[in-house]
Amino acid sequence: MKLNMVSLGPGDYELITLKALKALQSCDAICIPTKSANNSFEKSMTYKIVKKLMDEFSFEKTIIPMYSPMRFKQEDWQRQVDIVFDSFKLYEDLCFVTLGDSAVYSTVYYLLDIIKEQNRAIYDNCEVIPGVTSFSHASAKVKKPLCVGDSSFIIRPLHKRKVPFTTVYMRPKVGMQTDIIKDKKDIYTFENLNYEGEEILNYKKERVDKYMTLFIDFV
Ligand SMILES: C[S@@+](CC[C@H](N)C(=O)[O-])C[C@H]1O[C@@H](n2cnc3c(N)ncnc32)[C@H](O)[C@@H]1O
């Protein structure tokens, strides 16, 4: 039993990752959100990407529509989670797809929060596959960096002014103390991700040992 939360990238199907493509190719069925109550995919960008990938890479999968009306109501997330649970009665390996990257304003974490509470086995067997964000794509389109040198960048929701935020700390100096980071309460240290000696710690290291270190103080 495996659940893959697959980021599809910003709409250009060629901007999907190989990992995401392989997850789609090897799963038994793909859960695709739709805003249409009649489960139609007529206006669905997500469906278009999956269809294009299936055509170009010659595979076909059962599609499971998930009505997702974007009302931000618990009952809507719960209904989608129930579809996932029911689908595991028929299938072993499922993908749920999301636009852009799952880390940024995605349904994925509303669903995962519920799944974590209601079925720990599915949560523990779930893999989140990251993707290209809409703003990485936008930046590339106009050949302008989001941050360079000593600048930083902020993502702000337009619908509300004062909101809690995640902070990503990058480009530390090796040997520096990290007491200048006034963390809130859920900070992680990521060292040498995908390199030899990768470490993920659920706290802030006191001293930076490697240049390839990220700290993320999660919302
Ligand atoms: C619910 S968020 C999803 C973000 C997505 N997970 C990502 O990684 O970019 C939707 C918002 O992302 C931005 N967005 C997503 N796709 C876009 C696109 N193709 N063109 C412009 N903005 C886009 C818009 O601001 C939109 O309101």
C-alpha cells in the first residue's frame, strides 16, 4: 500500500520531474482533483497534464475523480480522504496529483493532516514528490531571479495581510553559530540533501558544519 503525493509542475507537462513521471507510470490509479461537481475534467489543467503524459509516454491508468470545490471546508477534505481510503480497497499503489509544488498552497497537506490522524499506516507509506513552482517558472520565463547575492524573497498570500510564515535560511558560512536564528518552534536542519552524509534533524544545529545546509522554520 503506497500513496504518492505527486507534484505536476506549473502546467507545462515537460516540467514534471522524472520521479513524478515514474510514480504515475508505476501506480495502479491516479486521483485527480476537479472543481466540477459532476466530476468532469473539461476545465482541469491537472487532468490535461496527466493525459498528455499518458499519451506521450504510452501508459494508461484508471483515473479517480476527486471533487475539490476549493471552499476550504473540512468536509471537502474529508470526502477526498474517504475516496483515497476506499480506493485502497481496490488498488495497492495510488497517486494523488497537484499543480506546481506540493509545498506551496497545495491540497496535499490538508489531506495528509487528516490521513495522519485517521490511518497512520497510509500516512507512513506516503511519499511526497516535489515539483517546479509557478513562481520558479514565472522567474525563468522573464529571466529574472527571485533572489540573488544578498537579496531574499517572500511569498505573500493576497487575500490576507497578517499571516504566519515559514522562513528558509540558506547560504550559511561554515563554522558560524546559528544563535542569530530566532526560531519559532518547528525548525529543521537539512544537511547535504542527496549528497553523501545527508542529515535531516528536527532541530536547529548550533553550528554550521557544511555549506550545503538549509534551515527551515516551518509555519
Ligand atoms: C493554490 S496555489 C498553488 C500553487 C502551486 N502549488 C505552486 O507550486 O505554484 C494557486 C496560486 O498559484 C499561482 N499560480 C499557480 N499556477 C499559476 C499559473 N500557471 N500562472 C500564474 N499563477 C499561477 C496563482 O497565484 C494561484 O492563485
